Amino acid sequence: MKKVPDALHRSTVARHATLPSPSRTSTGLKLLGAALGAVLVAAIGVGAFITIDLATRATADAVGLEGAPEIAPPALGEFPGPFDVLVLGTDECGPISDQWLGARCEEADGGILNDANLLVHVSENPRRVTVVSFPRDLMVDVPECTREDGTVAEAQGTQSLNTVYERAGLSCVAQTITQLTEVKIGFAAKLSFDGVIQMTDAIGGVEVCIAEPGISDTQTGIDWPAGIRNVKGLEALQFLRTRHGVGDGSDLARISNQQQYMSRLARKILSDEVLSDPSKVLRLASTVAENIVPSESLSNPLRLGQLALAVKDVPFDDFVFVQYPSFTDPNDPDKVVPDYDSAAALWDALAANQSLELTGGASPNGGVEQVTPTEPAPEEPAPDGTAAPEDTAAPDDRATLPPEVSGTNVGQDTCSAGNLN
């Protein structure tokens, strides 16, 4: 029986059968950008502090989104209504990651893959944030897309989602996700390995939790004991890359582990430790500007300020990370196919702006174990300073999602369900 660190105790999380993952050499370089769900938080949370100089750097390579919904020009004040942001993580190496992954970088000759694909949905009032992680090996239909150079990529039948960026770029990934979900994506951004590393370093690292017996993964060079560990630099990249060291060793288990990182990163970015420290805020703003490739719609500093105002007061319980539900592909055990029925329940709840109640546990493949503090955290005060009521959501404002939809919210704690392989 696994034990969590002394300060925490575990609640039961169901585990399911192992889902094999491909062994392609370059999967060792997959983005692992678990931080990506929180990249949005980082970018918009510091948007008001980005100077014209930083904005120029961030907009130099901005990408147009084909077929995106029409959005009013940026203005002062909170962004009106709901919005959706696609955050992509690619398996590109840079000067920093190449120092540690040089041999693997040289071997990754199959093109640039979008191995982390996250759709961030922000509702209208009451504001809620939902980050949906799509499996890299999800088999999807790809629409006809216009590349950045003006050439046209023809529509394709079912293809692995992580091949779309290489084929036709950021806009085409957004179009593919829209075709799958019917969610109209107005904003998008891309981040690579070095961006993940530098973002983590800019805030002094992220504390992650590792359950007993610890994590050992020869593929990523990890041999860490159980406990709380502050990761940054190489260790942050190792933690985000590990697959064989957590749960059943599948990519779905890795997504759950990355969601732990995203949740803890979001909490730190939104904490006084970061937002009340001007040097950290500016360092983070500069890092975001230098490392993301945004859509044209996301490249305006005033727009970033609008989005920041829209999410600044979202309660942790309404900041949710979920996995897009899927089944093993009957034609290829290394791939997965959409579970449309379970996904429909999620999209319906988001369209109705309902608070999400997750029944599928923190991880479908045992990547993490949900834990609770031995001493409950104090309740967040109500706006007037009085104690908040136990349940502020009306009965018809809460949607109970099917167990096939797994995930956690920022207010919950999970620990990596490590194994020794």
C-alpha cells in the first residue's frame, strides 16, 4: 500500500487497465508541457505589466486563426462574455533543453509535434475556468487548413492529434479541435521546452508531491524519494516528461501527473508570493513574451489585461483540469478514440455555465493519487469579509459529469503515484 507524505493522507482513486503508448524515439521529447494550462494564467495574470517592448517581442511571430470567431477590438475593462484559448506544447528543443537532451534532440527527426493540447474555457459571469487536456494520440478527423505561407493542407481522415501542427501549424490545430468539440476558439498560443523551463525558473520553481514509494524512471533520469519536492530547471522538465515512472506507464497517466503540476503552478502564480513581488511579475512577463507564439488575437497587451480581469477572482474550486474522455482505439492499442457521449456532458455543462462535479477520480490510469490535508485549509472569505457559505452553487447550477471524465480542481491536492521500474 502506497503512503503519501506525513502531512497528507490519501482518498481512494479508482485505477483502470493499462493503455500502451507508442515507443517512437521522439516521444522522449514530447512537450510535457504540463505547465501549459497555467500558461494562460501566467500570460493574462501579468498582462497589465507587459510593456510595449515586451509586447513587441511577443507579437513578432503572431499567427492568424483561420475561421476564428469575430472578436471586438481590445478595450479597457474586463473581457465581455465567455472565451476559449488553445494552448499548445510542442516538442521543440532550444538552447537550454539541448544542453540536457542533446542526443534526444538530434534523434527527433520526425518534425515538430503538438504533444500537449489544452483548451482553456473561461465562462461568462459567474466566471469559471476549465482546462481540457486532449491526449496526444487521440485519433481525429483533420479539416482543410491554410498554412501560414498561404498553401492549403487538404483535409485528412483520422490522424493522431499530435501530427496536426507539423502538417499545417497552430491555426490548423485550433480548427481540428473546433471540429471535434464545436467550441469556437478565439485565442491560441504555443510554447516549447525552453519556455516551460524558463517559466518555472522565473517563479522560483514549483512544489510537487510524490507518493510512496517514490518515482524511478530510467527514461528521464528520475530516482526521487516520496515527499514534497521543489522542481525547476532540468528537474521540472524531467517531472513533466516522466511516463514510465507514474501510474500504469501510459500517456494518460502522464497527463494526470502533469495536471498536478499545472494546478500547483496556477496556485503559485496566483499567490501573493508571485503577484505581490514586482520583480517576479516582470520576470514572468518577460519570460512569457519571449517564449510563446501567440495568435494575432492574443498579442495585444490591452487584450491580455482584459482577460486578466476576467479570471482574477475565480475561486479555486471553479478552476478545473479535466482529461478529454477516450477509449482505446480498436484498430491500434497505441491510440485512443473520442468518447463522444461522455464529452457531450462536459460541453453541455460548459455551455450552460454550470459548476463541475467530477466523479471520475483524479486519474483514469493511476498517474496521481488524490490527497487531502490533515488540517483543512481555511475557507476563502466572502466579498464582504464574512465567512463564505458552505455551498454557494444553486442545485441547478451544478453538473455531475460521468465517471469517464476525470480531473481535479486547483483547490484539491494530488500526489504523483510513482512506481519503481
